[in-house]
Amino acid sequence: MSRHAKGTFDVTMSPQTDQEGVGDPGIGRLALVKHYRGDLDGSGKGQMLAVGTPIDGSAGYVAMECISANLHGRSGSFALQHTGTMHRGTPELSISVVPDSGTGALSGISGKLEIAIANGVHSYDFEYSLPDLA
């Protein structure tokens, strides 16, 4: 049986440099720091790689994020994998829990997270399952 967690979050994105000098300058690299509130209460840290195109409104990104939080009162951590594209202004986004990434009381977690942005506020709807909640 799946459950839903809802709330808001703040995100800070900081450009990162290519310290090894082996990356492509056309690929942007960003550090992510998030603060989640609501049913998921905690923080996330991650890395994003993004590529823009000469066509306005077209781009793509991938990101990995590690979250340490309380989820409906259960404490632990898990990782999310983000894949996003924007095709001439039309977004497509997929965010999934990395299999077997859950720790503590979130061990065995699976699910998908959706993000909405309205009036500058980021919100999430996280549909998830845990083995002992079945």
C-alpha cells in the first residue's frame, strides 16, 4: 500500500567548477541544498548536471540527491534520482527513489516524487511505500 507525503521545500543551487579540467564547458554543474517541510521534514544535498540549447526553453538535466529526514515520523535517509527535460517550454520530470538506498526506519523505501512550483513556492507530493506499511 502506498502513502503520500506532501509539503514544501526551499532549494539553493550553487554553480560548481570543473576542478579536474576534464568536463565539457557546455555542461553546467550545480550543488543542490534543500530544506523540506511538511510530512517529509529534513534536508537534501545533491549534484546536478544540466545542458541548455540554443533553442529558448529547451534543456535537460540529471541529478542525484541524498535526503536525511523524518517521513511521517520515521527517521532515516534515502536517495533520489532526477531526470528532467524541457522541450521548447514543455517540461517532463521523473524523480524516483534509488532502489535499496533507504536507511534506518526508511529502509526498503520506494516511490516517486513530484514537484510543483506556484507563485515562487516549491511543493512536493511524494508517493511512497515501505515494507512494514503494506
